[in-house]
Amino acid sequence: MTRACLLLGLTIAAGALALTPATPEAQQSKNPTVKAGKGEKVCRVKLQYTGQVRTWVCQKDQPCCVWHEINYVKCGSTTFGCL
């Protein structure tokens, strides 16, 4: 029973980590007047299912990543893209 509880706990923890933004630079805001600083860019998207406009700031070399199915946005990796 203890091994099953441990496995369940690890599975839940892994799921929670998968949902957190990979980069702390992904400054999400509901304010459409977000401005980028030096070496940054503004990412903006209208989510397909909710119609909500999301605006966030990423580093210039990072891709703007959007998953419409789960209403999630983030800054991607220069190496792995939006994985």
C-alpha cells in the first residue's frame, strides 16, 4: 500500500511540474499595453475557445508558445522550441 501511495504522489508532483511555466520570464498579463524591454518581445494571442486575449513578454530569441486546447501560453526554448 505504501509503494502505491508513493507512486501516486510522484505522479501528481510530476503533473504539477509539467503545468508550471518553464521560464520565469513569461510575464503573463491581461493588460494589452504590455511593453517589452531591451532584448525582449511582446507576444499576443487570442485564445480560440475562450476568445480571451493573452499578452506576455519573452526574450527576443525565444518563441512565443500557445496551446489553445488548455488555454496555456509560455516562452519557449531556443533549443527545443515549444516542447
